[in-house]
Amino acid sequence: MLKLKELMKAIKKGVNSTRLPVIPFVMQFAARIAEISYRDYCRDPEAMAESQLRCLEKFDYDAVNVSSDAHRLAEALGGELFFPKNGVPVVKKPPIETERDLSAKSVPDPRDLPRCRQRLEAIEFIKNHNPEITVIGWIEGALSEASSIFGPNRALKAFYRSPDLLERLFRFSARFDKKFAKAQVEAGADVIGAGDSLASQVSTDSFELSVEYTKNIFNSLDVPVLYHVCGDTNHQLEVLNHSGADVVDLDREVNLGVARSVLGNETIIRGNIDPIAFVRKTPEEIENLSLDCIEEVGGPESFILSAGCEIPPDSRLENLSAMVGVATKTSFDR
């Protein structure tokens, strides 16, 4: 795993060394800026790359990501997906419903899967455009991947009803995502992000079980790793502290001061303005919220300014500019 100084160098490539890093999580918003349907964004590598590049050029933040949805493995295993024209894809029918279904599946090679190749090609497109751009590749954490291929309700119940099957799902998912992460690094990704959207919905013991498999992925990589968890994960901070992640990405419900006291100064924290504020608030209010985050986390050291989750597609453009403006005016000592 890369140490803090190396990670800071990676995420600040080409950026003034006194600037606080600011990396918003943009997907649907980027497609909107490029005037591309989100359906195309999820399926067309050039559309994804062009959306990320145009959004980066317009707002001048510090890294792009190639995430779009959590269901590439589910689709590859035969799950039934629905792609709205402008909305996140959903799994209508998971590919695995029983232990027999899982036994009949083998872990696929992501290079053989059309939508996994799409992510790899998007990375290559961005790097060919400008190799100095920091690209965050993306995989799913073990819990998120298991819920995608098995169904979220079924996965949550399995913690109590069929824990052995759930661990098999974690093991299967982690084997796939380890391959997928490495393929993205080979394509040019500088950082690998992993998402666990259900982290707030399970007990600490249950999350710790799934994180052991996610950590195994992280430990296999030689690039920095970012762990994104959604919702109120205050009870998961100790688990996150031992996840092996270089960057922990926290949602708006988490107090950044408490997070810093648990995670320490060697872990970079990203967060955590309420995403809906980018729709409803004024630029002045976004500036104040940004400054509140910096103060709450204890200063700009080991911190990346961002929203707590994805920037909503209908956000006010001037609000994203306001957050970037605060980062530009915030300096720190290396």
C-alpha cells in the first residue's frame, strides 16, 4: 500500500502543491455537462471518457473517475438489468438466487465482458488524451457486489439465515473484483476506488466480515485505494480504519472530527458536504459548508474536499465551482 506522501503526489499530479485537493464524485452530472444520455454513459467508453474530460475542463478539480453503476458482474453472470435513458441502471432479476446458482458460476475474466472492457477503454481514452490526468478506477466492495448479484434484501438476510453462502458470495465477488481492479491499473488507473453502499445498513460485526474480503483486494494492489461508504457509518469507523484503504470517503451523516479521531492523520478523508445542497443551496452557502468541513476535520492536512456522495445531476453549476474555489484558496504545508 502506498503511504500518505505518495498518495498525495498521485492525486495532486499537475496541481499547485499548496492547493487542497478537491475531487467531486461525478457520474450523472458529468453526462449532463457533456449532453450525453446516462444510458450511453454507462455503455459507451468514449461517452464516459468525454463526459469526465469535459466536466474536468469546466470545473478544474483534481481527478476523474470511471464509475457508472455497480452491476457489471451481475450483468455478466446473466442478471436482468434495466437501463433508463437518464438514470442509474438497476438489477431487475439478480443472476444468483440459490446456492446451486452460485455453484454453477465461474469467476469471469473482466477483459472478456463488454461493459468491463468499456471501463478499461474509458481509462485508456482519458490517458491517451492527457496522461497527467489522475484517473480513479472503480470496483465494488464485497458487500456491494454480493448485494448486486444476489439482491440487497436477500444479501442482508443471509447474514443471519445463510452466513456460509454469504461468505461464498464475498469470496466469489472479491476474486472477480481483484481481477477487475488489476486490469484497470494496467489500463492506466492511478487510484482504485471501491464502493459499499450498504455499509450503513449492517452491524459492525457483519461489515467487518465483508471488509476482510475487500481488504484482500486492496492488499493485492500497488496503487492507492479509496473506500467509499454511503449513509451513517459512524459505527463502522473502526472497521474502516483497518480496511487497508488509503482514502476513506464518508457521507454527510458522519462527523468528520470524530472520523479523524478514529482514522488518524495517516488516512486521507474525503467528504462530506450534503449532496442535495448542490441542488438547493446558493454558492455562498456551499462555500460556508466547504469551510465547515475543513474546520470539522481539523484542517486541510490529509483531506480531500468533496460532497458526501455523488453530485446530483440537477446540481447548480455555480455550486460546484464554489466548492472548487474554496479548495483553490485553501493551502496546506506538505
